[in-house]
Amino acid sequence: MVSPLLMWSIRMVDDLADDILAAWVVWRRMQQLAITNPSSPAGLAALDDYLLPRLSAGTGLPTTEWRGKTVLAATFIAATVGCSVNQVSGFRQRHELRTLQPGPCPLPVAVTGQINGRPWREHLDFNEVSTLMRQLATAAMIVCLYLTGMRPQEVQGLRSGCCPDPEDSGRHLIRSHHYKNVTDDDGQHVSAGEEREVPWVAITPVVRAIRVLERMVPEGELLFSSAHHDFARGRQRGGALKNSSMNRRIEDFIAWINRETESHGLQDQGVPQDPHGAIGLGRFRRTLAWHIARRPGGLVALAIQYGHMRTVLDARTSSGYGSRSRRGVHSVLDVETALAAADTAARLRDRLAAGEKVSGPAARRALTAAVQAPRFEGRTVTQKFAKQAADYLARDGLVLFDNPDASLICVFKRDNALCEPGPDATAPNQFDCRPGCGNAVRLDSHATELLKETDRINKLAALSPQPLARRLRIAAEQYRATADIHHATAQPAEDLS
């Protein structure tokens, strides 16, 4: 469920944001014009010239919904023709318009965004601009939450200018503040907080999301300022959007996405109902850790970004990534990685018990690791659970990692690994798994997967141009050779114990 939500969030930021923000500029200008336009004979004449032909043709007048009724879109009409709002109201009375045929309020904004290769709107409508701004802001919030691993309160504390462009070709860094236990020389609490020592690393979708938010709020203001995110009413509220408001906006955004997919005939791209209930802010951080831990190479949305995040997170610079303590996003990642490793151990035990044979240089260690693997109780990330997970992963050479892309299990031992893990790494670089590694283990089911892949590649080679077909056949033979080696060397678990 979270994957299509992320895809739509990035689509909003990357493909639709320019249209929406351009419409917002025009919308605000028209609001101001409607307020300041005086009542004048010229304005009244322009109003009649604009509405009477439409009224005679029966094509529908520009309307909006107000308290459950269809009424003339007075603000839009007044700003468009140069009359006052009162003159628009008087038009309905003068012509005794008891019922109105709804009509559009098209804005003079070019539509450049596309969905599925086609323009996403014929025109942007005056009545939908504040809603679109709200959805765009929510999309940017989801991207920031999901692809940084930040806590909700850390995202709420971000300000415009927090992610400047790097002076060289280095990474974008997000600078933010923390407030807990921040005191001055006299021991007094500093309400403005202080900048965190360790910044967050921003990947490209996050940088784009922040740039969109910076176009919504003034320089130096909170990116999710309550005052600047009340697009419909513009009420002046202090501080950032609260968790309850952000949660409601996520649910509204999901409903908007599903209406859009219906209107564009893309029902397969909708966001299905979550059996676990509404998506709360805390779900994104945990889901990111789940994908990093369980999807090597990433058959999920933004696989490259997930792989990049794994590299960043494994570095664990200073005492914690974007955190003042070890209990940052790493604790969540440790828990998900430990749970995945424990599940791999359980599956290995089950397959061996079912009679599958095992091969590979780490086969004996794999059996030991499978027997010693704990069964973690619960799924809530508590401090105790996070410590247990970190201690479990620190057992170098006795932790199992499933790698379906390579059709093997890695019994990770740093000194043996060919994937070049860091000196303190507790998990392999599964997207860089290499043949001949001393940590590899295969079961009969893995060999079966390799043979199926061999058949698939050979069929593809038969339909490919000769140079590509030759490379495909070489790859297929490598898969077949690996499966043959397994069948020639595999042993029952009893023979290895």
C-alpha cells in the first residue's frame, strides 16, 4: 500500500508541482483583485458582456459550491472581468437566476504536467487550487518522511533553507535543529534549539520535495508552517502542522489519488485499503527500514534510492545518522534486519527438515546459525528490542541474510565477504553479491530457481539480436553451471552436523 502512495507523491512533486504552484500564484492574485475591484459602470458592462452570452447559449456559468448550493463563482468572475464581487451578486438577482447550470472556472495557466503520457488536466480550475496545494504539500511531506528516515517531529521542524545546494559535487545535506536539553552557559533552556551535529543526507526526490515546499513558505519559515499551509482560509496559526492534521491530510491525499486513478482509467495504480488501518506518520520510517532490510537490489518503487539509502545508513557516521544518539533510524533498521535474518533462519530450518540438501563453503556455519537464531517476540521497536537486535547482528559469521536476487543465503562474515562491506558493517552489500564468496549457501530450491532463470534467459536470447543474444546465453550458462555445482556438492544436513 505504501509503495503506490510514494509513487503518487513523487509524481506530484516531479510532474505536477509546477502547474499547481503556477495556478496558486494566479489564484492568490485573483483573490486580491476581487477584493480591491471597485463597483463601476465599466465593470458592470464587462460583467454583462462576459455572462450574458453564456447565459443565452446555456453553456453554464462559472460556479462554485457554497453551503451545499451551486452559486456564481463571484471571486473568479470579478477578478476575470474587472468588476466588484457585489456586482456579481447583483447579476443573479437582476436576472432572477433561481437555478444555475454548473460551469468551469478555468485559470489562464498552461498545463504542462502529464499522467501516463497524457496531460493531467484540460485546464486547472479556480475552485480546485487550494485542494491541489494541500495535496502537493502532503505529497512532499510523504517523500521527506519516507526517504530520509526522519521522525515526524524532525520533519515538522525543518525550515526553508535547510537543504542548500552543495558548493561542490557532494551530497545535499539537510540541516535541522533539536530542542531537548539545549541550554546556554547559565543552564537556561534555549527555546530556539541548536543545529544538530550530524545532518541528514538528502537523495534527489527529497531535495525536490524540499524545493517545492520552499516555494510555498517564506524564507526561514517552517516548511510545514500551519499558517502557510491553510491554503483555503489563510488563518494565522503558530507553529508547524500537528500530527493529527498531518494524518488527516494523508488520508485525504489517498482518497484524492484514488479519484484521480479512476478518472484517468488507471485503477491499477490506486492505493488499496490498508488492512491495518489508516497510515500514520510513524509507518513511513518503519517501512523504509523494512524495504532496506528485505529487498536487496529493490523490486520496489525507487530501488536505486533505497540502495543509496542503505549505503548511507551503513556508514553510520558519528554517533548516529541525523540523530544525537544511536537510537536514530539505525535502531529501526537493526530491528527490521534482525527480524529478516531470523525469518531466513526459520525458513532454512524448515527446508532442511523437508529434505532439501545444502551446498556452499559456509554450509556448516549456516546450520549453526539456524539453530542458534532467536525467535523475536513482538514487532514494536522498543529500546530493549533494538538492543537485542543490534547484539544479534553483531555476531559476525552467525547471521543469515536471504538474497533472492542471487538465489542464495549469505552467512555474513566480514573477513570472507567479497561485497566489500565497511569495517563495522553488520550486514552484507546484498546488491553487490559476487560469485565465489566464502559466505554463500544454497539449497535445492535455490538451484531450481537458477534453472528456471536459465530457461527464461535462453527464451529471451532466442528473440534478441545476435550480440545481445550471445551475452544472454553466456549468463544462462553461468546460472546452469552454478546449479550443476550445487547438485554435485550438496549434502543432507545430517552429514554436516
